[in-house]
Amino acid sequence: MQMTTRDVLLEMDQEEEDDDDGDIGDVAASKRPFLTPDPSRLVLDNLEQTAVSSFGALESQPDFRTPEFEEFNGKLDSLFFNDGQRRIDFVLVYEDESRKENNKKGSNEKQRRKRRAYESNLICDGLHLEATRSILDDKLVFVKVHAPWEVLCTYAEIMHIKLPLKPNDLKTRSSAFDNFSWFTKVLQVDESIIKPEQEFFTAPFEKNRMNDFYIQDRDTFFNPATRSRIVYFILSRIMYQVRDNVKKFGINKLVSSGIYKAAFPLHDCNFSHKSEDLSCPSERYLLYREWAHPRSIYKKQPLDLIRKYYGEKIGIYFAWLGYYTQMLLLAAVVGVACFLYGYFNQDNCTWSKEVCHPDIGGKIIMCPQCDQHCSFWNLNITCESSKKLCIFDSFGTLVFAVFMGIWVTLFLEFWKRRQAELEYEWDTVELQQEEQPRPEYEAQCTHVVINEITQEQERVPFTTWGKCVRITLCASAVLFWILLIIASVIGIIVYRLSVFIVFSTKLPETLNGTDSIQKYLTPQTATSITASLISFVIIMILNIIYEKVAIMITNFELPRTQTDYENSLTMKMFLFQFVNYYSSCFYIAFFKGKFVGYPGDPVYWLGKYRNEECDPGGCLLELTTQLTIIMGGKAIWNNIQEVLLPWVKNLIGRCRTVSRAEKITPRWEQDYHLQLMGKLGLFYEYLEMIIQFGFVTLFVASFPLAPLLALVNNILEIRVDAWKMTTQYRRMVPEKAQDIGAWQPIMQGIAILAVVTNAMIIAFTSDMIPRLVYYWSFSVPPYGNHTHYTMEGYINSTLSIFKVSDFKNQSKGNPDPKVVIPTTCRYRDFRNPPGHEQQYKHNIYYWHVIAAKLAFIIVMEHLIYSVKFFIFQMCQ
């Protein structure tokens, strides 16, 4: 049926008033969808005039235009129309309504007319379209899009795309590592395989200065990534319907409403072999071979080729991840050295020997750690945990904590320098791309206000009062979910308190006669491990739910641009993830065992549950266990999810077409059956790494092997992400980016907080400060009885004495009838013994320790911050 484009749009306006398919991509007719509301209106008005004069206004087209239908010419790797001249810059996929099994005539006709109007407008805007039916499924139609030279030039000027003026003839500065080229050559990508890109001086493209640009071949002047960016820019802003004086536009809207099944740029070849077309550079194959393949795991990443193929936004992510991984190598080496120091010196750990000694720890009877159901117990049952604690709670841990405080500063400052180099090399120093408003934002622009600066009318989506209401609702929703996480942490604490009683009564009976197991599986250890596992499961469940909630909240908030959207979502997601992943670690490090009272007057949670205590050696080992389970479990889960899910989905897709697999399928159909990496795919990759960065820096004083685990994970992460992008996902639309965005200030905030947390872990979670105070003050007169500085007697000095007859009925334990009830028992604290004039009050040792802890925190923080400030000034 032939009709004018204007008639199609008007008919929709009259007949589809009841069709409400959402607001995304809707904008008032007085708005121009491909023009950004910007203070510089003159440029935009000229922009519209340029587009109209070149391609004609929408309503002025004489006929309704449809794409040419062509049969597949049998060329497997062809990236061109059937004429072999026009390059395919984008592919649109839809399902032919006339061949659908469930043919709803009215709905399908509306979809068909919208699509035909959209394609007609694409043709009117200067794009070339060619349609081809699927080889494997005749219901699918692939519409190939080509942008001719005139369209590319026009929109390159509109988008301020920088293009080559002339080759760069400046000499590159020699590197200090050139002397080690014989060693680094092994790690470099073979330049005979991936040739270095020629460098150019560039400038924003202008049609009236076309002769100044380095145009040797019109077909290659715009590379495939740039062509895809330009075409996507057009596709996102072309109208397809007018209804109630509101224009609907954009490919994103059409895909989300099901009018099109997919829209994507093409990979240039199969990842497993080169293209049959000799003129094709086969960059996907090169990326798979030299970047994603496991045999290239030791090589540096081909960042220039990644940037050229996927765009600067993907390139800067892999540049950051690679640099972070390189810096982790130094942290991992120092962490392993500190771990080995503690491991080989554990036999010299005097206080651990006292715990394990049958005449010292074996004769010290500890007070029950819960009410009614717990019995007295001997200190030496914690022998094995005290030996493990010696590995992590050593002098090496202190050195490593100080080192990591300096390391994180070096990493952030050196990354800024590396990022600046990439900005220069990739020509994004003066990135002047004018970011367009999101279609979702423009769809809601119904209120007219006066701009206070320009004094001109402009449309906004809501009034000031409406904006306040949205901000209040969004903040309340985020606060609710954070409180939900805190409630889950409290639930885990209640679980710890409850199950400890069960383990204390049941484990000795269950493990009776199995001493080899009993000495490792104590009630404290069993409680810690099970609570950590449950905590990990709850974290992952809340994480999955909140991801969807955060997107809903951000959509309701309605940010103006995609950058604003990502920054808003970044802060919401990170705030939630910070509380979700780290809250249990903060509880163990800074709250558990700190407010327990003493056996005669314990502190109760909710008036019912007695607060849990740490082992006699402190809570550091439990914090290490928590970190190992959460960090290790998260890394394993994420890698399995990232590898298995895309692979299984693609495998299912191939199985569905296995009966027709012997047919030769074109490049566009092969890419269609790959998985879609959404706009937020890269966001989740960043989030995963930043959460890991927090584990590596915030709690590293309790787990020196954290950088090593992160290093191993990241080496695999880089190749897994590369494998996904080159083999399992469709090619993404290339995007420009100057830096890593909001993640940089988040890392800086983590770096500042890490100094405080590590200082407090050493001061309040480990036993290093009490040991130092005992060694230098309380092992010798006037407080001690030894003639020289020693750690002998340390355990006895840290365990206070309690008189059993002073137990209250509520807190009195359940003694084993086979064991003689002692007259006194010991507990972990620094309090005066019974009979003292201030019995059960904190003694002088306690106040010495508190003073030393506070002094240590101040000295360590000032030392690290001073070094950080010096490094910062040196790097400027």
C-alpha cells in the first residue's frame, strides 16, 4: 500500500489513541528528538537546517519508502549489501507479522505500520536499507543499514567527531624500560600480528573544511566503529509515530516494545578464523587470538585494538582493570611475604605455646560463654585456632597494613597519570561530544519553565515540588533497603548467639572420642563458619533483588543524560553493596566481643540474647574466615555466572537450530544468535571490581593473602571478560569516554577509609597492642615479676578471674556433672579480681592498653596520611 509518510503518521494519530505502549521514546511534538536542549540554540538550529536541507523534511517526502528485499548471496563473511559496495553499518531484526503462528491481526498491523513508517523515515534521512530473510527461520527479517558518505559527513559534524588532519610526525619519547626490551618483548603483543595504529593530528570534523582532512579513501576515512556510532545516533532519534501531538522516536523504544527483535552493529568476522574477504582486517579474530585465548594470559592487552574495535568506553575499562591487576602484583608479593613471616614464626609464638601447654592452658578453666546450657571449658581446646592466629596476628601484619595504605595512594595517583596518557593517545583530552538527553527524560518534558540564566522557555519533566517528591521517595527507598540489610545482619548475630548454645552442648557429645576433629571443630569455629556461609547466601540474594530495585528507583528519578543516569545508579548500587558486603565484616572487626560485660553481669541483645564473645586470642581469625568465604565465594560465583550463563544460552540457541545448522548462515544471522550485553553490562563489571578493591584495602590487616586472591581472580577476569565479548556477545555500539567516571572518587573514598579501618583492626581487633603493652610495661617491675622483657605469662595477664559463687542465676552455666565445679574461672578482659576493693572494675592494664591503642591509631593515620600527601605532591 503506497501512501505518503505524512499520511502514515496522521493515521496513527487518529486510530491509535487507545494504544499505550509506554513513554520511552515519546516527546512533545514541539521538541526536536535529535536536537539536544542546550544553551547554544543557534548551533542546534543550524544543525536541523543542515539535516533538512540535505535529506528533506519528514513531511515533504512524496512517497512511503520501503527497504529493498534481496536474497542472501551465499557470501558467509560478507559485510556489504548484495552489490558488494555499500558497507553494512547496523542491522535491525524483526519478525514478519504475516508469518507469526499466533497472528493477532490488529496488534500485528499496528506494529507493522510503525515499523514501515520508521524505515521510511530512515530512508528519508538518507540511510540505505536492504532487507533479507533469515536462512534458518523464515519468520525473521534482517534489515541492513548503510550510511552513505554525505550522511556520515553531516552527522560527524553534528556529533563533533574528531577525524584525522595529517599523520603525526612527532617523535615518541623513549622509555626507561627500553633497556629491558629483551624481557618485555615476551609480554608484548606480536606487532607482526597486530600492527600498531598510525597516529594522526585530529580536529572536529567540518564539512566546509573537508579539504583540510586526511581523506585518502572515502570508504576507510570513517572506520567501522565510527560509522556504527553515527548510525546509532540517527536510529535513536528518528520518529515513527505522532499521537496527541506527541512524537515517538528511537530504536530503543521499538526494540523494547517488540516491534524489532534486535538492533546491533556487526562483528567483522568469526572469532575462530579469519574472514574470507581479504580486505577485511579480521579484528575480532585477532582479539580472540591475542587477547581472549588462554594461551595469551601472560601477554599485555592490545588496548589500541580494543579501543578501535569496541570504543573508548570499553577500552578504558580494560586499561584500568589491567593496570589495577599489575599493581596488585606488588601488593600480593608483600602480602605473601608477610604471611610466610607469620607462618614460619608461629613456632616462636610464646602466647600460643602457653595456650597449648597442658600445665598452663590445660589448667586454666574458662567461664561459660552462654547462659544455662554452656559448661566450663579448658583454654587449651583453642590451641589450634591460636596457632592459626599467630600466622595472621604478627608484626608482619602491621607492616603490611602500613604498606597497603601507601600502596593504594600510589595506585590511584599512578592510574591518574596512566589515564592522562590514554586521553592523549586516544584523543579524548578535549572530548566535546554534546551528550543528548535520554529519550525517557524527553518523554516526560511537559512542564514549561523560564531558565534563570538564559531567560528562555524550556521544557522540564516535573516542577520543583515534583522533583523534591521524587528525591524524597528515592532516598526513602534506598534507606529502606539499607535498613533491610542491617536487619539481616542483626538476624545473623541472633543466629550466632542461638546456635553457639547448640554447638556448645551438642558438639562435645557428637565428637566424643574423636579428638582429632574436636581440636579443630570447636563451638566458636563451627558458629563462625556456618554464620559466614549463611551471610554469604543472604548477601547474594539481597544483591540480586536490589539490582532490580536500584534500576527502578533510578528510572523513577529520571536523570537527564546517560552519564547522569549511570552516576546516579552507581552511587545507589555502591552504597547498597558497601553495606551489604561489608556490614558483617565491620560487626566482627569492631563490635563483636567489645560490649560483653563480665560473667556476673553480661550484656544482652534485645534483653534476651547474651552478647557473643571472641576467642581468647581475639576476633581477628574469625574476621579472616569471614573475608575468605565472602571474597572467595563471590569470585567463584561471579566467574561461573559470567562464563556459564552466556555459554549455556548460546548453546540452547544452537540446539534449537541444530536441524538446519548445515545451512550456510550470513554474518548478521550468526551475530543475532549471540547474547546481548546491555547498556549496564560494563557497569556491573566495574561494580564487581570496586567491591573487590574494598575487600583488598579495607580489611587487609586481617588477611594479607587478599591481594593474592584478587590478583589471581583479576588475571582470569580479564580473559573471561575478553572471551565473553569476542565469542558470546554481539558487538556493542562503540562509545566515547574520557575516564572511568564516578568510580574514581569512590576509590578515593575507599582509600581514605581503608587507613582508618586497618588502624582500628590492628588496635581493637588484633591482640598486637595488648602484647606490646605487656612486653614493654607489664612483664617487668613495677607491674611484672620478670627481670627482663618477655612474653611469658602474657595469657595469664589477659584473663581476669571470676568467682563462681558470684554468678547470677540467669547467667549461670550448666556444669558437667562429671566435672568438679571450680571455685573460680577465667574470662577475657582486664578487670580486678574478686576481693579487690574495686572488684570486677577495669584495672590499670586496661587503661594502659586503651591509651596505647588510641595513640597507635593517631600515629599510624598521621604517618600514612603524611606519606600519601608527600606522594600526591610529588605526582603533581
